[in-house]
Amino acid sequence: MANSKYEYVKSFEVEDKLMPSTWIVLRIDGRHFHQFSDKHEFKKPNDERALKLMNACAEAMFEEFPDLVFSYGVSDEYSFVFKKTTEFYNRRSSSITVSFFTSVYVMKWKDFFPDKDLKSIPSFDARTVCYPSTKIVRDYLAWRQVDCHINNQYNTCFWKLIESRKTKSETQDRLKGTQTQDKNEILFQLGVNYSDLPAIFRKGSCVFKDKVNSCFVSSLKNHILHFLYRSISYPFLHMHDDVLQSNKCFVAFYTPVEEIMKYNENGQPVKRSRNKVITDHCDIMGDKFWQEHASILKDE
Amino acid sequence: MANSKYEYVKSFEVEDKLMPSTWIVLRIDGRHFHQFSDKHEFKKPNDERALKLMNACAEAMFEEFPDLVFSYGVSDEYSFVFKKTTEFYNRRSSSITVSFFTSVYVMKWKDFFPDKDLKSIPSFDARTVCYPSTKIVRDYLAWRQVDCHINNQYNTCFWKLIESRKTKSETQDRLKGTQTQDKNEILFQLGVNYSDLPAIFRKGSCVFKDKVNSCFVSSLKNHILHFLYRSISYPFLHMHDDVLQSNKCFVAFYTPVEEIMKYNENGQPVKRSRNKVITDHCDIMGDKFWQEHASILKDE
Amino acid sequence: MANSKYEYVKSFEVEDKLMPSTWIVLRIDGRHFHQFSDKHEFKKPNDERALKLMNACAEAMFEEFPDLVFSYGVSDEYSFVFKKTTEFYNRRSSSITVSFFTSVYVMKWKDFFPDKDLKSIPSFDARTVCYPSTKIVRDYLAWRQVDCHINNQYNTCFWKLIESRKTKSETQDRLKGTQTQDKNEILFQLGVNYSDLPAIFRKGSCVFKDKVNSCFVSSLKNHILHFLYRSISYPFLHMHDDVLQSNKCFVAFYTPVEEIMKYNENGQPVKRSRNKVITDHCDIMGDKFWQEHASILKDE
Amino acid sequence: MANSKYEYVKSFEVEDKLMPSTWIVLRIDGRHFHQFSDKHEFKKPNDERALKLMNACAEAMFEEFPDLVFSYGVSDEYSFVFKKTTEFYNRRSSSITVSFFTSVYVMKWKDFFPDKDLKSIPSFDARTVCYPSTKIVRDYLAWRQVDCHINNQYNTCFWKLIESRKTKSETQDRLKGTQTQDKNEILFQLGVNYSDLPAIFRKGSCVFKDKVNSCFVSSLKNHILHFLYRSISYPFLHMHDDVLQSNKCFVAFYTPVEEIMKYNENGQPVKRSRNKVITDHCDIMGDKFWQEHASILKDE
């Protein structure tokens, strides 16, 4: 039986190929995550375990989609940058990636919340945008990090005021119209030095591929921290971050890529530049990070 | 700190609103499901538990998205029809729905495969198409059901020949160029009456909302079958379907919507027309189904 | 010399095919026509010759593009409806049609303005919209005709008040917030019965294809008017319209399609239903016109 | 009377804004120009007057649309490059520009063909493409110029063979599979040195804005040629081009922008860099042209 009689319905499909030679940015957002975080009693203003679950999903994305070069996450949102030349999935948009991200979120939930069952169905929205130049991609990422800062500072103030027995409406009145400096002042009066908060809260999270080589010396300290990190079990996670927080930019988590050591004919180890997926909490607004990781957004 | 300096990056976002007053069809497809089904040892040519997990995801979609009116699933693919007037999610496309579907797939896995752990990360692709008329939506659904028939008949032949100790290449040679009639003949010689196979394999699955009232009398037999269905535990599922298969169109599964019985002042029960989500394995190519369920694709 | 090295640039082209099985409406608008009409001293509030030039362009469109079924013009704007099944130009959008329209506008200028040279370069914008149902196309056309009425009534009032030696700002104040009834009252006081104005001003213009047969009897009166119309030379055009204006719906212009008369074996003339391009000034908001011309928007 | 009841039809309009910060290239193509050129007896293989009419249209485009930076024409096709930052017409696509081009084509016809009336209605198709980088725009233009070369060489051979009393099919057979070198050989045997042909045929035409200053010294020779060009009336156009053709790159036409000479307080003329629209027949495939006119495609 031929199916040709009905095949005309395919002519209604619209090609949704994205413009070639542009950076593709995919932004994933939790759907109804206000409710979701209430139902699962996420800590206010930031739940570190929830953030780390998001980071784990991002790391899994890098394992799965080789054309990802950078990602940035804050709260229940994650932005992924695909390289300009990617032909992944014929440059069509977002379904596969958001589906994969969601799958990992559910599958890894128990790793991060061993004490909590999923009580509702988490889902994510996604939006794909193309950017024609590296400068604009950097501005995009800066836009998200500024947002992270604005929201985190406001939320930190808000919940500290609530803790100090203000009502919700008193708190909202107190914060109305305040600037960065005012909010830092409020926090200071409540005994909080904003810049002492964990970088993961203040800066958000970056997951990206980097050359292992270039990282080797500079991140020795990070390796030790990483060792400590791995040694400390989950109940102590918070303490651990208090220890780590003084490092503006540290490696929080390494994906389990094994080192492959080769030796040349003289028995000397061959140094190879290899990509490793790194999760970090860096300042991505200034030039420093991008100069140190020039290969990430390089024009091919 | 204002974020206005970077907000220009939003101007690169493209509005992806779908044409108003058209039926929106979302088709979800398993990604790399050939590998996925091998890894999880799905039965050939059809794995009933895997199909029922897909159906359970579709049913959850109906609970979550009130503007869905019909859906049709076959193999690792599911098509969802949203009503013409839906403003769900501003008529933007597919991310939320495919993300939700994926979430349910992972969360319900253990209900259908209590004996198997997820060994890889399932994910789904999705595509959204608009259809301007009811006739074309019906042709779309017919297209999918014809595909179901063609593939299922081929695969059933293929695996029966393999069972009868043919090699893969012998089997492929045997089937090359055969028509529907030829394949039925081959199956007959191997002791299989194609029309005796379970409807879920031959017809695929329909999940849709229907008025409970209109269903009440006509599906009395179905209610009894449903009772039996519920009574029989999972290990006996297969036998159960052998019993049920003689009914061309039967209710396989009811979502747990409780009956609400009201009484009028005379103590008589008030009949109300209520939508119930129904899973079925009907012929959706002919007119009969659509005449009996005229409200599903009615033009508002 | 092969050109393949550069051909990748074609991959940046975006397919702009419109949705199949939908009515395609093309709306052409004069660009900077406020200036253009000042420069060419178009009469206020309506310049009949300018309107008839627009109509002539529309008629030429029907000669050129066989899939056009209806068009409606008002002021410097013209909307063209292509039939649902058209594959004209692969359902791509507007360039060819607006280019053709513009070409005719310049070429026919002298036919309508023999006393005026083109002093600036006329150009038109165009926009293409798809409509999935006949009802919505009719609503679209009603929308344009309501606009015609609103604008024409306002402009007629405005220029009559100016004629009566009001200043521009007095006139604007006088009209602010007035309703249809108020404006009719103002016109009445200035000696104008709005419904006596030429239909081309009040109703705009429709150009469409119609069966000659169905038209034959009913438009006999029109044929006579048409004969008169043709007999009267341009200087008397205005008077001519005063004569004609009492007919709500009359044929203003026939395209020069010759009658082809055939005879059957008994010497009787064979009546054939043939499409003729007709320009008219009908009410297209109510059902009457569409019932009398049911073939125009019929669903194939 | 409010029009709100029908305004919902506007919701069917699709936003067609092009991606910001990309070069917009508009390519205009003659529709049915094979017929059109036959009907108006254009010379084979190139009609210089027809090409110059196309160039005049392009020049008028530069007068009208200030965001144009470069254009390239060959045969009945013209490509226009808008600067990356243009907000012209809200970055919507092509209607206005192709309408304007068409208008000029008809209006200027008599300037170039004083001896011929327009016998049919010329119209143009248009397509808009965005390019994210300068390199790709240059590749686009190179692609068109290679096409010009390939077609012109083939057509020149073809018509020379026809002139030498070959039949059409003999000519087609003779040319089948020939390479650039083979065709040059054929032409040489027929007494034609391909590189002696007018640049307008071999290279196509570029119309662009350039700084007058930077041009001043280098194009002194061109100014003299330009003077000659202006002095020679149309009947002698062909001879004139024979004289000019030895200059690979010469100024064929200056738009009538008057020189504005200012003097400083010491009576010295103030040199100002001013944009002038220039028509030329340059090699735009190599780097030389773009280095000499670096401002044209500079990234802002």
C-alpha cells in the first residue's frame, strides 16, 4: 500500500534552519519553576543543590553535543553557545537539546536530592537565537550575568530582611528604588558582606570546554580544591563552599574524563592539548576571562 | 546597575508565533531510538511495554495541556493535535511540550520497566506543523497510520522469517518488492493471521478527550473489559491483550479521573457531559471514527 | 572556471514559501504618497483620475496573474487575493507582483494624467498575509472597506469645512470625537448628502473575475451605462459619475476582452461561462455580494 | 463606526524583520527578460543601452536609499548591499526597493531607447539575503562576477559562431564541455581577443559610494575620460566604449552631484571627504579593489 496519497501533508512543514556562520545560543528556562521550587522546598534565595543539578545537566550536554563551546547558568535558566560552523541537527532549533537536558534533570535528581522524591513533573522552555559576531555573543552572556547579579542581590536582601522578622510588604517597601550600593549597605547592616557569598550565587555558573594543557599549571590549586571537594560528602557541601568561596574563580566540578598518558620513544610523557569540560563561576563580563580562554569564541 | 546596555541582544530574537486559526500538530520522535531500544532489549518487532510507556506520556500531556484534542502514536513517535484557537504558550513552538513529554518518559520508566534501569539518556526531537483545515489534519493522521501499517507489516514479516531461521540477507531478499497481499501470504505460511495481531501493533494508539456521556452506553462492554484490564496485573499483560484483540476498537486504559455523581432534587443522577482522556487503537483513516467523535476536530 | 567555490553563499538564502492551501492576500501601499499626491496636485479629498489609474493597474494584474480571484482598492492601497491552491511563483511572496503593479502605474500614468508629467518616482510597499479560511478573507476585506468609509467620511468633512473657510485647526477641533452620525450631520449642514457621493469614493473599488454568463441579464443596465461611459470623453468624467452615482453597484469599466460567439449545429448561440475582469464599487461587507458571486471565494 | 471587530485579521501578519547587524543583500532579477529582450530587439550577446539603463536604475537607488553601500549588476540582474546597521524600512524585505527600481526602469526607458517604445510591461523579482560577515558578502559578490564571466564568455562564443554561419545546434555541440581556455581559443580563431571586449560586458557594473577625496588624484585620468564621455552624444556611444575599453577600471558615469568648494580663512580650498555615487566596471574578486575602497564594507 503506497502512502503517496497523503504525503502532500509534508508540504506544510516549514524549514527552520538557522542562518549559517552565526553563533547559535540556546536558552533553557524552567517552566513554572516558582511552584516547582516551592513544592520541593528549595532554599531561599539560592538552593545550591538545585544549582548543581542544573550544572550537571549542562555538563552532560557537553558530553553529548560536541559543537557546544560555552554555557552559562543562573537560577533555573541555562544558555548554551554552539560554535558558528556547527551543522548539528542541520542547524534546526531547540527540541532535541531541551529534551536531552530535561531527561538528565530527572535522571540525576536523586544524585542531588537523595532525600527528596520528585513530586511534580519538571519541564523546560527553550529559545534559540543566532548572533552574527563574537562581540554580540559576549554581550549576550554579559546580559545574563548582569541579570544574575541584579536578581541575586535583590533576593539576598529580601530574604535577609524576612529573616530579620520584617513582613513581606515591609521588605518590598524597604527595597523599592534601591541601588546596588544601597542594597550592599542593607546587607552590611544585617551582618552580610555581599562579596563573601559563594561565587556560584553571585556569578552564576559557566560550563565550557578548555584545553587541559593551558589549564595545567594555573589550576594546580584548583586540583587540590577539587580533591577536597570530591572527598567531602554531600552533608558538608555548605561548609565546603565556605572554604572555597574566597577563590573568585575555581573549578567546582570535573566531568569524569580519564587522563590518557602517552609516552614518546624516549619514555617522556607526550603533552597533548585536550578539551576538558570545566564548570566554573567566573566573571565573564570583562576581557580577562576571554583573553585567558581565547579558543572558546575564536572565529574559525 | 541597569542592564540596558546589553539589552539590545534581545533584538536578535525571532518571533516564532504560528499562524492563528490553524490546527497545530506537534510530532515527537525518539532520537537514536534504534540504539536505545537495543540497549534496553526492546522486543522485536514491537515492545508492548515501550508502546504503553509512550501512551502514558501522551496521557500525561492531555492532563497538562488543556488545548490538546487528539494524539496518535506509533513506535517511538507521537503526534499531538492542538485545537485551532489555542493560544497555549502564545502559539510558539515545541520546546515546552517535548520537554514535558521527556520528563514523563523518564519518570514513568520504572512503572513500565520495573526490571530494567535506564542505561542511556532518552531524548526526543519535535517538529511543529500548522494545518489550515480539518480535512488536512485528518489526512495527516491517516498518513501516520498508513505508515504504521506499512512498517508493522514489514517488520512482522521480517522477524517471523528470522525466527524461522532465515538469515537477515535472505529475509531482506524475500521481502524485496512484496506488496501487502504478498506479505500477508508469507505470514499465513508461517502460521500468522495478520489481523489477529494486537490492535496496538496494527493500528497504533490514539489518545484523545471525549465526552463521557456519549461514550456511556456504547462503551459498556469496554467498561467491563477495562475492569478486567485493571484487575490483571502486569505479568499477564500479554495474555490480556490476546483476549482483547478481537475487539477492533477497545479502551485500553483510563486515566484516573474519578466519576463525579450528582443528584437532582428528585434524587435522580444528573448526567453531565465531561471530557475524559481515552486511549484507544482505532481506525482513524475512515469516516466512522470521526463521525462518532465529531467534537474532536469540530471547527469552532 | 567553476563557480563552486563561492556557491556556499546560496546556503544563506531563506525559503520564504507561504503555507499551502491558504488564501494569499497581497496588500500594496503607495510609499510617501502624501508627498506624491501634493506634488502632482491630486484633488482633495479624492482624486478620481488617481483612483482610476490604481484600478487600471489592478485590472492589468488580473490579465497577468491568472490565480488572482479578487482585489479591493482604496486611496493609494490595493489588496489582491490569490486563490488557495495557487502555486504562482512557488507561493513566494510579493516582489514580482508589486514590481509589475509599479510598472503599469508608470506606463499608464499618461493615459489618466495626459496633462501632467511624472515629477517624482512613484513606488509601492507590499505585504503578503495568508488566511486559512474564507471567513477570515472576507473579514479582511470588510476591514479594508470599513477603513475606506471611516477615512473617506472624515476627509470629506475635513475638506468641506476647509472650503467653508474654516482653518485647519478649527476643522480638526470640530471633528475631534465625532461619530459617523455627527459627521453626516456636519455634511448635511454644508449641503452634502454623503450617500450621494460617488460610490468609488464611498465604497472603494473591487476588481475581480466573474462568469460572463451569470452577469448577462442582471447587468444589462450596466452594459448601457458602460456604453455611455465609453462614449463620454475624459473631460466629462466627473459629470458622468454624477449620472452614474445613483446606482449603488455599477460596472465602471470593462477590460477589453472581446466576446466570442459560437453557434451550435442548429445555429443557436452556445452560451459559455467565461471569466471577465470586472471593476465595481460594491458593498463587500454584507453577504449579498458574496452570495451573488459565490465562485470567487469558493473552496476548491 | 469602530473597525475593531475586524482588526483581528492583522494578527495573521508575520513579522519579516531581518537579523540585525548583518549585511542585507537584495538581488533584483528581470522577470521573463528573455522574451522582453527579444521583443525589444536587444543586441546579442550584450545590449549596452540595456545595461546602462540598469546602471541608471542602480544609481537612482543610491540617491534614494542612503544606507546602500555597494551594488553589482550583470545582464538583467542587480545586487544591492545595505550596510549592516541599516534600520531602513525596519529591516523588512524587498518590496519598496524593487518597486522603486522598476519605476525608474520605466521612467528612464526613453533616455536610453529614444527610438523604441515599451512594448510589454517590464517587471523584476527580488530576493533578500543576510550575510553575517564582510568576508561572506565579498564571496557573494565574487560569485556574481564569476557568473558574469562564465555567461559572457559562453554567450560571446555562441553568437560569434552563429555569426560565422554555424547553426544553433552546431554551435551548442561545438561549445559542449569546453573550458575557459578552449573558449578563448575559439574566439581567437574568429578574430576576437576576449580581453579587448568592453569591461562592462566582461566585468559587469559596480555602483557604489566613494569618498571624493580619496578618488581625486588617482582618478584624474578617469575625469578626463569622463569629460570625453559627456562630450560624446549617444549615437557615438559604441565608438566611445571602444576608446575606453583599454582601461580596465574606468568611471563610466557620474551622478550629477555638484562640487561644493569652500575656502578657509587663508583663502585655501578646504578639502572635504564627500560621498559620491560612482559607476565602474572593476574586478571585485581580488583584494585590490576592496583595499582601495576600504570604507565600503568596513565594520562599524
